[in-house]
Amino acid sequence: MRSEKMRTDRTASKEVFRELAVKNVKKSGRDYLIYFMTLAFSVALFYTFNSIEAQFRVFGVPDRLNFLSFSSGMMAGVSLLVCLIMGFLVAYANQFMQKRRKREMGVYMTLGMEYEDISALMWKETCLVGGASLAAGLVLGIALSQGLSMVTARIIGTDIADYRFFLSPKAVAAAVFFFGCMYFFVYRRNMREIRKMQLLELLYAGKKNENISRGKTKDILMFVLAAALIGGGYAVLAAPEKLYFTQGMFQGIAMIAAGSMLFCMSVSEVLVKVRKSSKRYYYRRLHLFAVNQLGSRMKSAGASIGVVSILVCLSISAMTLGLSIGGALVSDADEVAPYDVSFPLRKDEGLSEGLTVEQILAQKGLVLSDYVKDSAELRIYNAKGLTSDLFGASAAEKEDADGQFKYYINIVGIDDYNRVMALQGKAPVKLGENEYAINYSVKEDRKKLENFMSHKGRTVQLEGTELTPASKGLYNRVYGNENVYSDGGTLIVPQRLTEGLELFAAVDSGTFLNADSYEKLSEAILAIPEHITCNTHMDIKVEIMSNILTVSYIGIYLGITFLIVAGAVLALQQLSQAADNEQRYALLRKMGARDKDMKESLLMQLRVYFGIPFMLAVVNALFIIRGMLAGVEEISTGKLLQTGMFTGGLVVAVYGLYFIVTYTGSRRILKLKSSFLK
């Protein structure tokens, strides 16, 4: 009987806690809004970018060499970093939630509730908010992933008509697992914090204020040093050629980051002095109160505002650079891999004068005629004395002159060259008896080669024969499938002159017999124990897609993550400040201040608080992006503007959303009458 009564009491207690938890969440729903919104965004991002593997399956993209699997693995690795970042953000957000509810918990303890009871109540509330944000985030993520799949289809060149709705159970399971762990971590941390609190501390939590004191002279000196560091960083980024490029970039970015931190930690003193200098402004309405409140808050939160500015800068830079560099990667597989298949073979891999590539492959057990119909072989030679310094150095090579090394120039015969070009439908190259031409694929080397050939008397000595440049002897072509452009200059000479040269390599390229040849060839190569290098158009296309998707999506993923963190941190700080100022605004109201003036005071503080780190971040990002993209010729101004507009729109939308939610939340806490940003 007694045990049955205990079970009944326990069941009733659970029911009471469940009802109390639901009521608390409903009552504090607006307080939970930033928390809920941030968690939902995080889950949506996590699902969206971890569902890429499912997108590939939807479009039926082959992945024989696991390039797309590598992209998915990279996104999973970045997701772990994102989870860590979001974990710290959620823990930070909970400080605000705890601060808002300390007195409530103190009342619970006064009424006789044990720590275990409070723990059970907090766990139910965490499950309610966490479960709702997880569900909302998954729904949003599924919707966003459908949109992202359209972008993926465009990048991989697939017809959108092939699209169908998809769901990634693997991404759903990963989101539930990682964010479930995060919620549990937050719950445990909350309980540890509550156990440390004393009853009086909980009941009088609203009476405690921050008190950070720093000399005015020190702030002014910090501001001057900040300006010097930021200006110096801009100068380094504007002229990175004075240092090694990577060293210059790191040095410039480090100076800007340090300067931004010092700027945000010291700008409050300068801001207050500027505002106080205008007596007409300072003593008008509630400006005296607002300026001093803003100066005090920015001084105490200067370091975190500096971190926010750096995060927004990283967000803008990561998204713009990721999309721009991703778009600058070789995006046309038809250019870099013009043949269905190429079989490159070097001398150290068994190539010899007496055997063709096709014969050597046949010895290994691969009969090309079973898979390839039209093919041609290009044999590549070297000659003593003809090294890479013959053509001079390109602009990029001059920047890193200490790291240069000499290599033999590739030499091909005109007949071999024209045969492989005929497979591409290219016009044949014509040479005089003692003339040469140059083929290249690296676009940055064009000016170097043009300068070499335009020099009067620029001859080449080959096997005792003096060769002069042909009148139209510079060709930007690819003579074998590659995943990157790598030909910095190949000499095309009369066929007879190759007979005495040292054979270096050969490449046999051709077109498939039919649509099934790719699959059959892939299976045949896997079945052969000996290594065979085979560069197919399809594999290179998939590798290119993988590179573009990885660089672009990681940039967007990290960029949005940094932006959410920055917006959430500022929002939580300001909501916490609004809670601290509740009694001050109540006193202003008793003294006759109008709601309109108090709303204007609040809005002015928020504009400055959100605006200073944002504007500083935008300017910093512009210099960083300009410096990073200085050496990437493939990025056109139009493409950069298009990417910049997308990034700018996304940043303003997310950052602005946090600003609006912060303003409405602060206005509610301060019990100011409703109006939209007025």
C-alpha cells in the first residue's frame, strides 16, 4: 500500500513538473527567442551541409576515385568545429538565461524545492526548448538543403529536371546526436552553476553590477595604437609583394586583428568625448543618460565586441573568398580534360623507345581497343641544355625567386602534336624546316612566353640545329587530360629532330567506344594488379566539382557560423544589459521621461553597439579580400561583385535579424510601448 502511494506521488510530481516546465517555457518564450533562434539556425546549417553526400546520390554522380566522398568528409570535419563553436555559444547564451531566472530559482528554493527537483525542472525545460529548436532546425535545414541542391546541380552541370526531393537520414541522425550531446552538456553545466549559488545570491542577483575601471589616458593611447596597427595591416595587405605572399597575408591580418581588439576596447572613451563636446546634443532629451550608459557598457564589453568584429570580418572574408576562389578553380572539364581518357606513362614506369603506350598496357593486361576507338600517342622528350630558365620567369615566379628550381623543357614532334590535336578538332600547327612553336596551358605564363618569342634573334639550339620562332607559334592548348593546368611551355619542333632526343614520357589519349566504356574500363583497371595511371574526363570532372563544392561550401558554412555567433553574442549582451537597466528605465519613467525618448535612447545605443563592430569588420574584410585575391587573375570584377552582393545580402539579413530581435526583446524587458524601430 505504501509503495503504491509512493508511486502515485512520484507520478503526480512528474506531472506537476511537466506542467510547470511547459508554463515556464511559455512564460519565458520571448526570453528564449534568441536561444531558440540560434539553436535552430545551427541545426539547419549542420543538416544542410552534411546532406551533400545525399545530393550527389540524387543526381547520380559517379565517384570512382572517392573525390566526392572526400568533400563529404571535409564537411563532416568542419561540422565538428562548428559543433564546438556552437557549444560555447550555447553555454554563453545560458548565462543570460540563468541571469534572467536566478530570482525565480531562489524562490523555488525558498519554497522548499531541492536541487534535484530544480534539476528535473531545468532538464524538462531544456528538453522542451532543445527539442523544439531541433525540430524547427531540421525542417529549416531540409528546406535549405533542397535549395542548396539546386546550386550543386548548377556547379556539376546537371539538368535541374533530374532533381527530386531527398532526405538524408545520416545527416538527421548526426544532427540529433551532436546537438543532443550539446543540450545535455548545457544542462549539466547549468546544474553545476546553480549548485554553486547561495540562496541570497539568487534572490538578489539583479542587484549586482559590473564595475570595470580603466584610465582615460590609457584608453586614448590604446586607440592611437589601434589606429596604427590597423593602418599598418592595410599597408601590408595592399603591397604583399614586399614580403612572401603568405607571410605578408598573415602579418597583415594579425595586425588588423590586434588593432581591432584594441580599437573596440578603447573607442568608448573617444566616443563619449566626441558626444560630450557637443553640449547641444549631450544635454538634449535622454542623450546624457544614453551616452554614459553606452560608454560604460562598451568599456566593460570591449574585448567581446572586438571578438565580434573579428568574427564578422571572418564571416565576410570566408564567404567571399570561398565563393570567389571556388569559382576561379578550373570549372570547365572540357578544357582541362578534352579527351574521354588519357594514359600518361613516364620512362621510369616502363616506357621505352621500342614500345608504344598501347603495347605496354597490353603487356599489363589492358587492351585499349576494347574500350577506345580513336586514339593518338604523344611522345615527350628532353634535351640537355634546354631547361626552364630558357623562357625566363613569370611574375609569380619572380616573387618566389629563392624557391625556383630548374627542370628540363618538354619537347614534342610536330606530327605527334597534330595527331593528338586532331582528336580535339583543332587546326594543325605548321612549321618551317627549322622553326619551332610553343604550347602552354598555364595562363600566367603567357606574357613570359610572348616576351621570349617576340625578342629578335630569339633562337633555340637543338641537336646542332638552330631553330627560329614561327610567325604564329604560341598555342594555349592541352595535349593530355589533367586535373590542373600544368604546362608552362612545351617546344614543338620538326618531327625529325626528336629522333636523337632522350624520351621522357608519353601520353595516349582517345575517345570511348560507347557509353558503357567508362564503367567497363574502370572495372578492368581495378582487376589488374599492376598500377595503371588512367585520367578519364569523368573522373577529372568529378574532382573539379569536388574542389569547387568543398572550397565554396566550407566558406559559406564557416561564414554563416561566425555570423550567427557574432549576432547572438551581441544580442545576448544587450538583452542582459536591458535586464540590468530595467530599474533605471523605471526611474526615468517616474521622473517624467516619455516612452518615445526612452525608445530613442535604446535604439541609439543598439545602433552604435551593433554598428561599430560591423562597420569596422566590413572595412577590414575589404582589405583582406583585396589582398588575398590580388594574385588570382581568373576572378573577374563582375564575378567578385556578384559574390560580394550575395555575401553582403546574407550578412545584412542575418545580422539585421539579430538586431531587430534584440531591439524588440530589450523594449519588452524595459516595458516600452510597442512600435517598430521608432
